[in-house]
Amino acid sequence: MSNTSKYTPTSTSVTTLSKAIFTVNRHAKTAGNPKFLYFLKKKALMKMIREGKAKKVGLHFSNNPKFSQQQSDVLIDCGDYSFHMPPSKEDFKELPHLGTLDHSSRNPKCKMGLQKAKEILEEYTGITENDDNHRKQGKNSYQKPVFKKLGDSFF
């Protein structure tokens, strides 16, 4: 068994990680398992913030608020890229509110495959898709109801 990994220490550069997060974020919008991809993005961004490779800039009004008429997201600068993430309570106290999102600024284009991006971020964060860490605890999976024939006992 070879001990070589496709992931190299140079892959932890801000540029490489930012491109990987950008790719994962772009694919999450149409993915079959978007929860894991968004979880991976969040964990990578949080680790980059802790390491000083990214920084929280402020809050933006969300373009797609869920249950309320107004919702804010945290704007995070990561090299040449910017990302949004759900805010924590502390973010509302510590960060300035920047108002509405400026649609004229865009992230640079990047050509990286989803598998490579996931591999980079999984190696960086130590999280894999098979881990149960990203799944909500205590939530049972849906089970189809079992229908009995008319007259059969339920017991």
C-alpha cells in the first residue's frame, strides 16, 4: 500500500482552499446531498478564520430569507473570494451591518472538480461524508408506513 496522498501541504494555501470552498458551494446548490457540502464549507471557513486565513467582514441582508422577511448572513473574506455563512449570536453583537449585498462584486471563476474540492476540504477539516458528525442527532429517519389488509390485526 502506497503512503502517497493526492493532498499536499501546498494545498492548504488560502488560494487553494478558497477555490475548493467556491467549488463545493457552487455544486451544493444542485447536489443530491447539499447538507454535507454546506457543512464542509462551514467547517473549512471556521477553521480558516481560527488560523487567520480568512476574516469575518460584516453582515449582509440575505437574498433568500427563510421564514422571516429579513435575514442576515456573515460576509467572510478569504483571499480573492468572499462567502456568506449563517451568523451566530456573537456576530450580531461584534460585526457591523453592511446593508444589502453588492451584486457588482463577483468571485473569480475557478476550474476545479467537485471531487478534488471535497478531497481538499475533507483532508483540511478532517471530516468525511461518511461521518455522522454533520447529521442532526436525535432525528429518526423516515420509515414508510406498513399497510395491513382490511380485517388484519395491527399487533
